[in-house]
Amino acid sequence: MSDHEPRAEGVARILIGDDEIRARIVEMARELDDVYGDDVPLLVGVLNGAITFMTDLMRAMTIPVQVDLMEVSSYGGTATETSGLVRILKDLSSSIEGKDVLIVEDIIDTGLTLNYLLRYLRGKNPRSLRICALLDKPARRLVEIDIDYRGFTIPDQFVIGYGLDYGEFYRNLPFIGVLKPEVYEQP
Ligand code: IMP
């Protein structure tokens, strides 16, 4: 291993490599360019998980875009489970009324976080509201969510890397990996 390999002791295996992620994001960006055309989408990234995806996606798009960021956290759950109780830690910086909003999310798991966010953003009267998620974990869905653009559908495993964390670690890994169960199953 070279000195420049990321340290990833908790990773059981790589699920999606960085080349594969990059190639898929280019495809998604092309599709978004075509869909929005002359309209200027406002990309709303959901912190912290979507940071990597958001910055790669917007750089792969060629049409003019605007960006904003929100931070939400769910509380009352466990380290690997969402509770559905969502708190806004950072709100939008400006009005989205009449804008073409594209929510940029890292992963949709139970769908509870996004369900809350959709209701919140719909109430602010955007012209359109669409969802772009890098990962979709449909096995655990508790509420139906219409995902407009998805990068990859993944199995029911806890994943880390490329923005996704476990206890705020692993976000900087360039790939998406499966976390070793012993990391979160410690007594
Ligand atoms: P949901 O509300 O259950 O859909 O969960 C949404 C949020 O939970 C995501 O935005 C992630 O921050 C986090 N999350 C869900 N599954 C995973 C995972 O496998 N790895 C890391 N974070 C996850």
C-alpha cells in the first residue's frame, strides 16, 4: 500500500469504486443539463452527507446553476437508524419561491428525512421540486418517495465514504464502502 492510500480500517469491502462513482455522476449531470435546459436549477445540498456528491455533480453540469445548503439532523434514533424526527440546523440562505429546486441528497434510506424536507420546501412555493440522490436503499423505506434522479440502488447495508459517515468518520474516503458490522455492533 502506498503512503497515499486512504486509511480505512473499518471498511469491510468497497461497494462502489471512485471511477464508477465519477462515471455515473457524469451521466447524471448530462441528464440534468438536458432536463433543465434554459431553466436555472437551484441545487439544495443536504449537509453533511451530500457535500462530496454536490460538489462533483455541480462541476459535471454545464448549464448555469445556483446553490444553497441546508443541514438537517434526525434525533432520537441510533447511530445507524434514523428516527424520523428531523431538526433543521441550517436553513436556506434565500427564498426559493418560483425557483426550480433540486434537492441533492447522499442516500435515501427510510425516506423519513426527505419526507420532512419535501413538505418543508413545498411550503415555500418553488416552481418545481425534484430529488437527486446518489444512493437509494429501498429495502428499508418507510415512506414512499419519488426519486427523480438516482445514482445507484444499493442493498441493505450500512455504507460509508464519499461524504457518508459513521460517527462523523469516513466521509473523506473516495469510494463507497460497507462498514464492518463489528464497528457498530460493539457491546
Ligand atoms: P433516512 O431518513 O432514513 O432516509 O436517512 C437519511 C439520512 O440518514 C441520510 O441522509 C444519511 O445521512 C443517513 N444514512 C442513512 N443510511 C446511511 C448509511 O448507510 N450510511 C451513512 N449514513 C446513512
